[in-house]
Amino acid sequence: MTFPFLRRRLPRRTLLLAALALPLAACGRSGQTWQLDNITGVMPRLEFQLTNDLGQPVTAQNYKGKIVLLYFGYTHCPDVCPTTMQLMADVVQQLGTQAKDVQILFVSVDPKRDSLPILKAYTQAFSPNAVGLTGTMAQIDALTRRYRVAFSYGKPDAQGNYVVDHSAGVYIFGRDGRIRLLASDSNPPSAWVHDLRQLIADEF
Ligand code: NI
């Protein structure tokens, strides 16, 4: 039996169609090319009110000045979340000294099970550049709606375990909070590294 992840049901095709709908002229400086999906200007700038994994209230302002990789998932996820988190951790590590300019934000769509200690242990296990974010359902809904992220809860089994279907895209924001790129674990690490280096250099 396989888990009915949204990503499998409406997977890359959705991202691809979204990418095709973009104006082809939406590139940065002349000569710049992007290997991830360029969604500059297509979605709103980064904005949220959540709680970090230390229990402190945070907003997008707290991460201003960094390239933000925004991802939605849950710590009990058996495959997509660990795969994507590991990929992002590897990519950030490959950036070397530039890694300090990048912040991975893992937003829980399962706040009931993802307590602060669980969230903190989970994100830190992948990368020192990752932080877990959670909040009230209303706060999480506001952010997922903002970026058209879908998630839904599966039926609990006899032990009370359940899966959470969720979109698996990573939204990448510039230092100023503007949306720039959309990525997923289908993009090779080299594409991430290339584009992140370009973003880091671009916005200095
Ligand atoms: Ni997941």
C-alpha cells in the first residue's frame, strides 16, 4: 500500500503548468538564467505570523536579509519531507561560507503532533540552517492559502497514526522577501546550488 500523497496525485505536472504560464521575459539581470522555476512576481511576498521551535513569535521580518527556503510538511512524514529536507540540507552545505545567507523554514501542517521539541529536534537533525515553525491552525491556514499550498489529514489507523497529504514545493524568497523561485526534490542539487548562488550574488 502506498501513501496517497498529494504530490503523487497532482505532481510535477502542476508545477510544470504553473511554470509554463509564466511570462518568459521574467528573468533577472541580462544573461541570467534560472534552473529552478522562476516565479518572480507571481506570488505575494513573504509574510506570516508563526511561532518558532523555541516557542518565540516570529514574522517574515525575523528572516529579512536571508534567502528563505519555505517548505510545508510534518515530522511524521515517511518520505517526501525527509527527502526534501535532506536535499535542502545538502544544497545549503554545498554553498560553503555562503550558507549563512540561507534560511530553511519548515512549517508544520500537523501542529497537533509536531510539538516544539519534536519540531526543533527534527529540523536540527537535518541542518543548522533549518528552523521549525508552527502556530495556530488559523495562522498556518493563512500562510498555506497565501501560497496555495494544499494539505489534508488521512483517516487515523487503530494506533491513531495518520498521514497528511501535502504539497511538496519549496518557495524561495530573496533577501527582501520577494518570491523568486519554486523548487522541489525533483530538481537536482546542482540546479539548487546554481540558482541559490545567483540569488545570493544578485542581491548584495
Ligand atoms: Ni511530507
